[in-house]
Amino acid sequence: MVIEERISRLKNMLDVAVEQGVLIFKSGVQVSPQDIIEEQRVHEESNYVPEFIVKNMNGEIKEIWYGNADKSHYGFA
């Protein structure tokens, strides 16, 4: 049941983020919260966490990147 609780929390967090205009990417492609949830279900044994989070100057999250994030787009190698 712990896994289902973790997945439920992740889904709620991503749904709220999208409602607030946050974009979600997986390996450079924009995806839906459901795509991330399905990936977590496949990899239940591990926490599926973002690799890169983009914030604006006010500290508000604008993008969440999973998988291979293209950090070079933001000036990171």
C-alpha cells in the first residue's frame, strides 16, 4: 500500500502543478501527469523523481523535467 500512497501523492502534486501552468517533460518531450504516473508504476521499487526543476525569477516552478533533461537549454552542461 505504501507504493500506491506514493503514487497517489505524486499524481496529486503533478495535477496541481499542471493546473498552475507548470509544464512537465520526460526525456525532452512534454508529457502529462498520467505519463509520469505510469512510469512510476513500472518502476515501483524506486522513487521516480525529477532531474531538473525550472523556476522563474520569483521562485515559482515553471517546468519539471524527468528522464534525460536537456540542461544545455538552460546553460548547464
